Amino acid sequence: MTLPRRLFVYGTLQPQAATRMGDWIAQRLVRCEPASAPGRLFAVRGGNGWFPALIPPSGQARVSGTLCWLDLEPGDLALLDRYEGREYRRVASPVRTASGLSEAGQLYLWRIALPDEAEAIAGGDFLAWLRRTGRRAFSTPRNGT
């Protein structure tokens, strides 16, 4: 038996995001918990909506999201990497759960220059930003996924 993979998701991959890939994650959940990770978030427009770009923090900035323990089949992680595309790379990061525990996890970090029209997300919570602005989350199929 393999141990579940810990993945910190902060945008359209969150199981509660009501997106196609969020639903895909939800189907593979062993458990999940609200959590935060170091970084700053920006909203990027693409396809049929918006998606977040997580960049390294300046100071103590944190991003809100969900730490997911996932039961993944061979090839599932490669599918996620392909979906995220060349704009992101999966990296190890410390994650703090809502219960106060520090966990090792992985997350997708933005790796290219932000578009000029990217909007900073104050407070680092993408789903709250969507609700506050009335915008829609990106859900267009991409990179064969």
C-alpha cells in the first residue's frame, strides 16, 4: 500500500471549487483540511475564466487553500502536471493546517513572468476573491486533460 500524496491546492483544483479538475481531485481524496502556504496570489484571465498564480512570498504573506491527501493511480500526477502546464512547476513546500500542524506537501508554483493584466489577490484566498468579484473560475480543458 502506498501512502497518500499530500498536495496543497489553492485555486481551481480545490475539491470545493466546483470545477471539472476540482471534482477530479475530490474523487481521489483520502482526506482534506483547510490550510495555508507561504506565497502571494495573482489572478490570471484565461480560457473561460480566471485561475490563480502562486509566486514566492515577500515577507510573511500566506495563501489560503486546502491540503489534500490523495490516493493517486500511476499516471495521475503526470496528468495533473500536464493540466497545470509549463506555467507551473510542482515543488515541495511547508504547509500549515487549520489545526496548527506543519505538514510537508507539494504545490504548483508559477514559474514564468506574470501577465501585465494579472490582479493581486489581497488576503491570498482565490475562491473568496471569485465570490467577492463575481468572476468565474477557469474550467476549460487544457493540455489534453
